[in-house]
Amino acid sequence: MRSLCCLLQAAAVLAVSVADIQGAAFQSPLKNKVVHDVRGVVTAKGPRGFWISGPSANDSRVSNGLNVFTKSASILRQVKVGDDISLSGRVVEYRSSFKPNDLFLTQLSTPSSLMVLSSGNTIKPVVLGVDRSPPTQQLSALDLTGDLDGYLSVPNNQSQLEVSNATLQPDLFGLDFWESLEGQLVVVNKPTALNYPTRFNELWVHGDWPVTGKNKRGGLTVTFGPNGYPDANPEAILIGKPLDDTKNPPVTVGTTLSNIVGVVTYQYGYYSILPLTAPTVVSTPDYTIPATSFVPRDDSCELVMADYNIENMGPRSHHLPIIAEHIVESLGLPDLLFLQEIQDDSGAKDDGTVSANLTLTRLVNAIADASGGVEYRFIDVDPKNNEDGGQPGGNIRVAYLYRPQKIRLLPGSPAGHALDPSKPFLDSTKNVALTFNPGRIDPSNDVWIEARKPLAVAWQTSSGDRFYTVDVHFSSKRGSTSSHGSARTPVNGRVEIRAKQANMTANFVRNILDLDPSANVVVAGDFNEYTQTRSVYNGLAEVLHDIDEISNVDPVERYTYVYDQNTQQIDHIFVSNAIKNRGTDVEHVHVNNWAPLLKDRASDHDPSVFRVKICGMFPQLRRFFIYMVLTLVLDAASHPATPHHLVQIPYVLDVFLRLYRNLLG
Ligand SMILES: *[C@@H]1O[C@H](CO)[C@@H](O)[C@H](O)[C@H]1NC(C)=O
Ligand SMILES: *[C@@H]1O[C@H](CO)[C@@H](O)[C@H](O)[C@H]1NC(C)=O
Ligand SMILES: *[C@@H]1O[C@H](CO)[C@@H](O)[C@H](O)[C@H]1NC(C)=O
Ligand SMILES: *[C@@H]1O[C@H](CO)[C@@H](O)[C@H](O)[C@H]1NC(C)=O
Ligand SMILES: *[C@@H]1O[C@H](CO)[C@@H](O)[C@H](O)[C@H]1NC(C)=O
């Protein structure tokens, strides 16, 4: 016999609807309660349960879909898609104990008293883009409480979504939107893939609904939204493992797929749709990858440079000849290359080797082979063994390759070693030189612990003009959390360290510009950060210009990397005023992230090629101007001077000197 208390308690939770269980917040108001007579039509079945759809609450915040968790074969046999059922169970908020930053998934567990009331009922999925569309800018209201950097604001993890458990605002925030559909059967029409498959063969897509930040390839780029906040691409969704055990097809950015029908869930840190069956490929993007349009010219003032992270390249790496081919065929044999992730001569073997002479010699030889003999030389500085981060034993470092016919190291200073800090100074000609050339920037400073030290070089062209470069590879984002996780803003691993590294680099550049405000300075490399994380770039922005910005590259086409749902730029080029004023150009060459398959990539980064002028116009034209001035002066001096004539000499001289300084200097 049941006691009165328990009968009443049971009565209190009788006849709850799926919508009552889901509620309008992230977590269920009935969490941990046992509920009875929950009714719904079975919409989908999987190996670990099934999904039901109850009556609509007519409230876009409240889902009327629900996952019923069970591994019981007999229960799973009992229900078919289209059955209208009633059942009892316990409402749980599930997440793996190993994943404390994941959001909770509302489930009905330990189902019992299951009754099939009728079969063959029609199911009406939510058609995304028609019935409901995801917001396109922000993921969570909690991301907007910091500075203007939105979901990229620093410091991170100032609040946790699961602690705040706010009422959903699905029209404004992506996580709220997908939560408001948790457990529902949905349709994604005309999906476009946004990345290669994840290692679990899941696919990031957007469907036939409004999107922002779309690039020509079909991906969604990290950009600024109309309100000035970085756009977090909440309109993208992950397609998980198909419920019928079919396999998702291989995709790349821009692959289009057949329509997907599936249930919305949360797993492994992301909102996802589990498709009833795998989609098929409808179209693939064009895999021919255009080479850069920039060709180095026989002009000592104009230089074509490139920046390329060549991913853990050792002397025996299988991708070494492919990188060489990229440099020859796709990057057009630039005058100067900023490289990152060069491993030492023993590759990843942790044997105390620090020299990368063999690695770099093999690369230079491979380029000569692939180009019919074009000569490059290399510059790097060996790190202290295992002190610069990266793969243990690999001793990755930044390095330069350059064409000695066009440029050379400014002579007069010794090459620096691992711990020698290079500093700018005015040499006897009153021009800027570096105390170590090449030399590292403040290598013993704490901000470079377990990080690659930037490598600064003073260069000279055949016409004697100088320019200064810094090749950087800032600390990685290791330790970051999912953009769909509880921590808001999401943890952006070591972002504070990157900000300090950027400021230290900026200070070095400032020291050059203090000595010579018209100095030609280029800082390029792998910054491991988007410029939309403005807190990292504040210091650099005071002294240099982002070449993408000043070259007016369409913001959606600024990418060198693909991660999760975003195409993004973490490799950058910054230039000083003098270079900006003469005009710049940059192209991101997608030799890797446009490859048909993930395994076809030689590196995870795309290279960038850029064109700068480090002195005015053509040297011939400069010589012509000097000749003109001299001729005029001599002419004026050799003629019997009329007063009129004499008055003009200083004026003409002044005009030419101004022209020379402003246009050609
Ligand atoms: C979440 O919010 C809902 C609605 O306000 C409330 O009923 C529920 O108890 C909350 N759950 C938690 C764990 O805070
Ligand atoms: C939702 O709207 C439909 C159609 O107007 C109505 O039949 C149904 O009772 C409503 N449901 C709730 C929970 O109000
Ligand atoms: C975020 O902060 C909370 C509260 O301080 C902490 O418990 C949690 O571990 C942090 N999460 C991450 C990923 O650092
Ligand atoms: C690497 O090359 C440089 C210059 O070419 C040379 O000075 C240095 O001794 C070489 N290091 C090793 C370990 O061979
Ligand atoms: C870097 O410098 C900028 C501008 O000078 C400053 O606003 C910012 O606080 C500095 N950041 C760090 C981490 O020192």
C-alpha cells in the first residue's frame, strides 16, 4: 500500500508535457524529478534511446522535443518512429563527469510504464530557415558583459552559462537558439560545409538561412558585426554521427550537401544535429588553387615577401618538397620569406640537437630543384634546447629565406645567439642598425618562457636602402575551451601572454621608429590570434598598420586558418607608416585550406604573399630626378643671370627636394 504522502507527490508530477520538462531556461525546472504520463510522438531512434515530440508550447524559448535515454533493447524494440506514446521516467541534466565545461543535456532517463497509444502518426520537423532561423552574431548574452571584444573579451571565464541558467533569448543568442530546439527534429536545407570533418567525422555546416561573414569559398570568417562586436558565427551547427550508422562524407570548406533531417542535441562540448542518415555530397568547390598574382620585379625598391607557418618541418618531413613547391609555384619565389615552425636537424627526436642548418639547407635545395636553380639563403638563431615550446625535441623556431641577388643582411653587427637581446641604435651613418643581426627580441624576458622568440633583422637592398623585419610566432591557444561551452567568455588559452608578447614586439618597433620615424618595418608571422581580439593588438596598433586593413582586403576574405566553424586569420603582417604611405598589397594563398582532403594539406596554415615598397618608385626615376635638379642648377649657374632667373633657383630646388622626399625618399 502506498502512503498518502507518496500518492500526493506522484499526483503533483502527473501529466507533465515535454515542454514543461524543457522549460524556458538552460536547465529543466523538473531536474531530478520523476514524471509520469509524458506524451509524445517518436521522431527518431538511436542506439542509446529515442526522441519524442510533445505538444508545442507556442513559445519559441521552449522546446517540445526530448531525448529519452535508454540502452534497453526491449524498450527500444517496443517503439517505432511515428508511435504516439506515454511513459514515465526521471528528468536528468546529463554531462560527462570528464567534461566540466560542457553544457547539460536535458533527458528523460530510466523510462518505464511505456504505452504505445497509436502508430503511424505524421511528424512535422522544424524547418530551419523557414520556421526558425538562428541568430547570426552572438553566442551568449554573457559574452557581452566585458569590453567591446564580445566573445573574445579578456579576461575569459568571468561567468558560467550553467550557473547563470538564464531564461533563453533565442532570437539574439546562438546557444539560446540551439538550446530552445534541444531534442527537436529539424531540417537543414542545402547545407554548406564550413570545415573539414572533425576527428569524430562530424561536419560543421550552415543551412539555407541568413548568414553573415560568408567568404567566396563558402566558409564563415571571423569578422566584426554591425554593432562593432566580433561576430561569433552562431548560425553554424555541427552535424554528428548519423543515427542509422551510415558515415558522413568527406567535405571541405564550401562542399554542399543533400538536405539533413536530424535531432538537436548537445555532445562533446557542442550543440549538434544527429542526422537520421548521412547526407550525400551535392557539389564540391573548385580545387585548383590560384597562385599569387605578385611577381618579384627587377626593382630594388619593390619587394615581394611571404609569410608561412610550415608546421613542424624537419629535414626528413614528407611535406618538405611540397612546401618547396608551394614557394616556387604558388608564392612565385618571393624575395623574402618569413617562416615559422622549422624543426632542428634531428626533427622531433629529443636528442639535444638545436641547429636547423640541415632542415633549412634541404628546404633551400628543394626550392632550387623545383625552380631550376633559384638561390635562397636562410637565417635563423638556434634556441636553447627545449626552451621555446612546441613538440618536445623539435626546437621549432622562426627563420627567414631570402634571395641574395635582391637583398642582404646589413653588415657590421654580429649574429645573435639564443640569449642575446638585439636592440636598435644609430650607426656612424646616422641610420638605424641592430646590435645583433640577426637577433632575438629580449629573449630572457618571462613573456617568452616556452615560446618562440621573435627574430629581428636589419636588411639592405642593392641600392643601399634599409628595412627591418621581425618574424614572430606567439604562444599557442592551448587550453582554450569550446565556444559552445559553459565558460563565458570562452577560455582563449594564453591570450594574456600573447598580449604581452605583442606589446614587447611593439616596443621593439617603437624603439626603431623613435630613432627614425620613416623607417621601413615589417612584422609578420603566426600571432595565434585574430585581430578581432583587440586587447592583444592594442600595443601593435599604436606603431604599425595591419596590411589587410590598409590594402582594403575584403574582411570575409581575410583568413589563413580554419578551426571549428570559423575561417579565420591568425597569421598577420604589420607595416610601418613609411611602407603604408607608398601603398601595399596582400594575398592569402589557400594552398592548404582549399585542399580536397585534410590529409592533402602540407600545413594547417595558408601562406600570405605581400608587396611593399621600401623606397620610392624606381631607382631609375630617382636618378632621373637627381639628374634634373643638377641640370637645372648648372644651367642656371652657367647662364648670365637675370635677376628673374636667380630668384627661381632656390624655388626650383625646394620643389624638387620636396618631391624627392615625399614621393621618392
Ligand atoms: C534553471 O532555471 C529554471 C527556470 O527559471 C528553474 O526552474 C530551474 O530550477 C533552474 N535550474 C537550475 C539548476 O538552476
Ligand atoms: C498552441 O497553439 C495551438 C494552435 O493555436 C493550440 O492548438 C495549442 O493548444 C497551443 N498550445 C498551448 C500549450 O498553448
Ligand atoms: C571557470 O571558472 C570557474 C569558476 O571559477 C571554474 O570552476 C572553472 O574551472 C573555470 N573553467 C575553466 C575552463 O577554466
Ligand atoms: C650553421 O650554419 C651557420 C652559417 O651557415 C654556421 O655558422 C654554423 O656553424 C652552422 N651550425 C652547425 C651546427 O653546423
Ligand atoms: C599593451 O599596450 C597597450 C597599449 O599601450 C595597453 O593598452 C595594454 O594594456 C598593454 N597590454 C598588456 C598585456 O600589457
